[in-house]
Amino acid sequence: MSAPPPPSPPPTLVQPPSRPPAPRRRMWWHRLILGLWYRPVETLDEARDRGTWGAAVMLSLVSGLIGVVSVTPFRQQWTADRAAALQVAGLAEAGILLASLALGAVTHGIARTLGGSGRFSPTASLFIVVFWVTDLPRLAIVAWLPTDATFVQAATYATWGFGFALAVLLIRGQHHLTTLKSAAAVSVQMLAALALLRLGPVR
């Protein structure tokens, strides 16, 4: 006769140790900036709950510099007195940084008022990144063409619309709000930017 099978081991209450979650890979600037253009939904999801202040500051400075050097008064000042022109550029850059931080802070504050649950650092920094990433094409065009040119105006509305859509996606993902509330959280800032920074004075 064959030997009886060995008894099965008694159940144990000790659970095997769970594996630690895989570390999130670093979000490099070029992946964030380019990803917002060719895969925005995946990029915003990957950047969720990350502070991107380095990219936000860099984009603010680059965009502010392009905007300053492309206006005629700065070019005239550069020809007359380069030291004074550099001082003006420095003051303009500081103003752009403060204005960008204010835009991000106001956006976060409105989202929290509407019931959002997101954190300040990811919301404010990513909003600044989205704002300037989508405005860079317009700034590059304005550097060579007059502001009231038809092509410039078309590019202004196209990039602004794309930026508005990305800002809504950002707030919806960061603060877990509905699309309507997310749009309300960014509407005032984006409309003000369209009127003051992009369209310029009405001729």
C-alpha cells in the first residue's frame, strides 16, 4: 500500500510582506513641456501631485524675456542705453514672476472655494507651466509680426483656447471637481490674460 499523503500545513495568520510601490520616475522639464502638447491628458495625470516650480520659474523667465525684447520701446532703449535696458528687463522679469505666482495662487484658491481638495504647490506650479507653455507659440510669432496682424490674432485665440482646455483638465484632476466647476475656477484668470497680456490695447 502507498503511504498516505502528508498533511497540509495549518493556515497561518502571518501575511507575506507586501512589496513597496515602485518609485515614480522623475518628471524632467522636456517631458513635461513637450508632453503637454502631444499627450496632454497622460502628462497631466503623470504630473499630478508634483510640484513643478523649476519648470514654472524657467518658463516664466523665458516667456517674459521674449515678450520684453520683442517690443519696440525696449529695442530703442537698448540702442540708446544698454544698462538702462537691462534694468528694465530685470524689473519686467520680476513682475512676470510675481504675476505668474499670483495667477497660480488665485486659481488654487478659487478651486478650493468651489470644493476642491488639491494641494497648493502642484496646482499653482502646474497652472503656471500650462499658461506659459501654451503661450510660447504666440510669443514667438509676436516677436516677428505686429500684434494686430490677422495671423497673430488667430494664433492668439488658438493657443488661448488650448491653454484654457488644459487648465480645466488640470484643475479637474488636481481638485477632483466637475468640468463646469473646473472651468469656473480658471475662467477669470484666463479671460484677464487674454485681454491684458495677449490681445493688447484695442486700436
